[in-house]
Amino acid sequence: MAHVVIIGGGFAGVWSAAGAALARERAAGDTDLRITLIAPNDHLVLRPRLYEPEPDLAKVELRRILGPIGVRHLRASVSTIDTDRRTVVADGEEIGYDRLVLAAGSRLVRPHDLPGAGCCWWTGRGCSRTSSARARVRRSKPHWTSWASNTGSARR
């Protein structure tokens, strides 16, 4: 049985899994294709924007997306990719593959030696950081809302 392994639970990984599942379905019901998505968490996290009312809700459980299309989600982090042996090691478990999709995303590197970078940069990455940034803005002086929210009035 062929096995597709996808590393990463962001948009690229989830869409890759959905594409593989669709290809499996279109192959005249060939169910001999296993699909495994490996990601360290249980959610697809949307990048919340400050004007969204509840950024903590900007996430979807991977099982709700992957389960109905027959994709296995393994909650783990990949530490090794061996392309010669066609295996990955995820939290100590060796997993073989026929096709590998590397969609692990990126990691932000903050230059802490740059004056002011450690305390003053807001990355916008993650729901909790968006929520804390919103709270700081609301505690500050009255400000104009974004024209995107279509009010144009001062808020406190």
C-alpha cells in the first residue's frame, strides 16, 4: 500500500492532504493509498487580525478537516528525514513513505541583539499574541478604528 506523508499542519500541509485524498478518490476508488499528516498540534491556526472580535477562536481542529477525508493525523514533531531509506522519525517513531510533502512552514527569528527588538516587536503570529496586542491597544489613548471595520469613529 502506497503511503503519502505530509509534514506540517498549516495551510500548505492541509491542502496537500486534501489534494492527495481527492486524487485517491478520483483513482476509481483506489483505497490503497494511505495519507498521514504529521504536525505538533491539534489545530490549523488561522492568522488572526487585530480587528477580529475573538482571535482565540481563529483555529480549526485538524481532526474535523482530516477525519472525513480519510487522512490520519499524527500529533508529533519530525526530527529526521532519511531520503535514502524513505523514512521520517516523528517523536521517536520511524515512519516509511512513498511520497513526502514537506510543508513545515517557517519559524520567526527575532534579532534580540537589536536595541528595542526584545520588548517592542509584535510578530502577529498566533492567537494569544494577537489577543495581548489588542488588549494593549485598547488600554492606550482613544484611537481611530480601521476603515476596514467601516465605522470611522473614535473608540476607547
